[in-house]
Amino acid sequence: MSLGPDLIGGGHPPLFWPDIDVYFQRDLNQAFRLIDKIAEAGGRYLKGAVLHRESLCLKNAGRVSYYDKSKNEAVSEPFENVIARHVVPLESLRKVMNHARDTGLNVVLSVYDTEGLAFAKAVGALAVKIPSSNITHKALIDAVAESELPMVIDTGRSKFREIERAVGWARQKGAGARLVIQHSPPGPPAHASRFHLRMMPYMSEVFSCPVGLSDHHSGLAMLSLAVALGASVVEKGLVVDDAQTDIDVAHALPVSRLREALTILDESWCALGESIRPDAEAPASPVDRMCIIARRGIAEGEVITWDALDFAFPPVGIGAEEIDSLLGARAIVPISCGESIKWADISVAESGDV
């Protein structure tokens, strides 16, 4: 499918979406610095989120837990406090998106309501994402599907039947050819056995669309695996190097490692190469191939048998692959012990049983 200037899926390299989300907590200078660092590292996309009003979360909504790497333990706080801390008003968010546009980055935005969707369209977002928290939000999925923008559905923490249902809603509203499904493993301290990365090619086959990875691993180890398993897009949180403990920060990428992440993705994609190595890449005569030599002296006129032959580097004279042609041939000159045998040394016109 087409995503702005790029094609994804079907043998095209994966796109990397560094996600500043709303980690910057209304600090626009921090958001601008992150965007500048993305461009400096050679990134081409900015992933963000439109979380613009506190009323998206009710009071007394319960507590949410997240991992504190510095303490190596989970911490928790009221969910409404987390939402309030990360809300960015639309007028501020517009400045962030304008800076991204001026820097030459393509924008993808997560939305939580139809006002956020309208904002994403207004600022020229190339695609709109349904966060995993909204995979049950039929009205929002319908609205995004009807927007005619490319649509990403994040499947984190979802049962497979919920994924099937959300994809069905999106396709009923016309998003079939514009749909990307994103696998989203749990963040730290989840064990790798809970990542289930094989879901990516499975979902691509079941739903016949490109798949991606929302990487919640604390390091970069999952990037190469994602490429190998066919991820069309790879998204990973991006924070300043001295980011304080907060929700999702434990698995976000410090901005100083962004160039490293881009290099890993590029090299991983290049390393996949072709299904068959091109013949032109194989050296014409590698020194570590073997030729056929005389194990003992071979007399002129002697029929050559196994006991007279041995093999040695490099491939001078008759190569080891021609053994069947050599057995039963007749020597037309004397061949010394240890000497490589050449076609000029034998006659294959008379061959006997070996």
C-alpha cells in the first residue's frame, strides 16, 4: 500500500516511526529538540499523539502501573493524573506539527476522539492510528476508516477476536486497502516469551494487509527480528536522554541512540537480500575450492582409478566437481605424485569401468 511518498509491504523496506507521543508534557522546546534530532539522524517520519483534553479520563478512574527502570520495580498512580500530565492543547500541538513539517518530516498521529482526527487531517498527517486502548472504540474506528486516510490499528493487550472485530469494522467502512495492523508486545519487565512476534506474519496472512511492530522492548534487539518477520513499519517511543520515570518511558529509545536504531533497521533489511544469491556475487575461482591431484605417480597410458587421486587447494587444473569425468579416463602423459591433473593430461575418449 502507499503511505505518502513510500510504498510498504510487498518487498519494500520498513519505515521507522520514532514516537514522541506526548512524552514532552507540554514542553514544546523539548518536542522541537526531539524533532530536530530525528531529522539530523536521517529519520523521515514523526509519530505523535493527539491527547488534548483531560475529560477523556473520568475522575477516580483507578490506578495505572508502569515500570521504573531506576528502581527496577513497578510504580502506580491514579490514571487521571497520568492523563492530565500528558494532555497537550491543540494550539500547542499544532506548533509541534508545524515544526515537524518545516523540518521535512512526515507525520503519523494516534487519535483518541473525532476532534483529534479532524486535527490530524488539518495538519496533514499521512496516517492515523487507533491506539491499542481504543481497539474496542467502534465509533472512532468507523470515523478513521471513513476519513480515507491510511489507518493503523494497534493490537496491544487485545484478544485475537477483538483484533478480528476491529479489522472487520474498519473494512466495513472502506479502510481495506488503506489498513496496517500493528503488533504490540507488552513492555518491561515482560519476559521475551510474551512477545509472540510470530503474530506479525500470521496477521499479515490472515488479514491480507501490511503489518508492523510497536516495539515495547527496553533495548534494540527486537528491531532486526521485526524486519526478518516482515514488519512494514516499526514504531518505537523516543525520549530525551535524561527522561524522568513515567508511563511508557521504560521502553522508549533515548534520542542519542536513534541513529543506531536506524542503522540496525537499514542493515537488517539489506541483509535479507534476495531469495537466491546472484551468481555475479560469487567469485569466479575461489582459492578455497579444490582441484584433483595425483595421489601417486600415474604412468602414461594408465586408466585413472580412485586409488590414484586426491584433492587439494586451490582449483588449478581439473576441479573437484569433475571427478566423474576423470575416473576411467586415460593418462596421455606421465603425471607426478602431488601434481594437479589438467585436461591436457588425459583422454576421455577411452573410458573403462572403475
